[in-house]
Amino acid sequence: MKKYTLYCGLNDKDTRRQEISTLEAAKMVRNACLSYADGATIFEADGIYKHDDGELVAEKTLRVELMMVEQSVVRRIVDTIKAALNQESVAVQEQEIVSALW
């Protein structure tokens, strides 16, 4: 089984600043996840990175964990999130795990 972890920065790709509140963005991400999967775990985080032009960026980030879901479903969720939050990309980490519901 695989676990997918999505890292969704909240800065708009065009303005390079946060245009949607963290709370509203979390609601949008939650709705995207529940449209295609049975559940997810969403955390608020602080992301940092460097643009290609050298500009240093710190931004609110939503970390989303998905289990018991197919990769094609994750791709649909990512596409929905990218459109809703006007993102150029969403980082996706894929891990092989052992998991069960007890």
C-alpha cells in the first residue's frame, strides 16, 4: 500500500503572495480530497524555498496525507487543488507503507 503526502503552498503563482486565507484554502483542499477519496489528514505547516531567480520565500503550506487511494485519484486531487489555489505545482511524496484499519 502507498501513502501520498502533498505539500500545497498557499502563495498564488502569479502574485507570489497568499490571496486565499489559510482557513479557506484548507476548506478547498478538504473538499477536493472528499470529492475523490474517502478521507485525508491535513496539517498546517510553514514552507520555505528559493525561486529560480534566487528570491527566498516563506509561505503557509498545507500538508495532506492520503492512504488507501490510487495514484490516479491523487492526480485528480492535485489537479483540483492546483486550479482552486492557483498553484504552478504541488509537491507529492509517495511512500510504500504497511497500514490497516483495526
